[in-house]
Amino acid sequence: MLRDRLNCLTRKTRAFARQPETWDAAVTVCLFEHHWLRPHRALRQEAEGLPNGQRYLRRTPAMARRLADHVWSWTEFLLHPTYHYKKE
């Protein structure tokens, strides 16, 4: 999964992952996208009353674990407030 999403793993150069902070950020965004933004076909649920004649409710792994009640968008992810704690 990571190799499909991160160029620093698919290309022979490590130009974008030389700094540990850059690598950590890239992996974090990739994993967040996988679990919160991307619905997975194996997790869909059959439901009634969906718009446009749909038979299945699209779900992400976060929805399957009941951590979210909807598929997040990139806008929602980027505008979501975050809290940073200093390590002491």
C-alpha cells in the first residue's frame, strides 16, 4: 500500500525522504488517507434508502471501527483543528 502511494518508495531516489521529519509526515498522511478518506469495497454494507439507487454504504476502515461516521474529504482533513503537545 505505501509503495503505491509514496514516490519516495517507488522511485530509486530517496530525495523526498532524506529527512526523518519528511518521511514521518509522508507516511502519516498516507496512512490517514487510507484509513479515513478512502472507502474500501470489502467494508461496504448493504443498506436501504440510499440516494441514486445505491445498494451499498461506502465505508472506510475508520468507519468500520466506529471512529468516524462519514468518509472524510481532503478539505475536512486539512481544515480540522489539531493540537500539538510539547514533549518534556
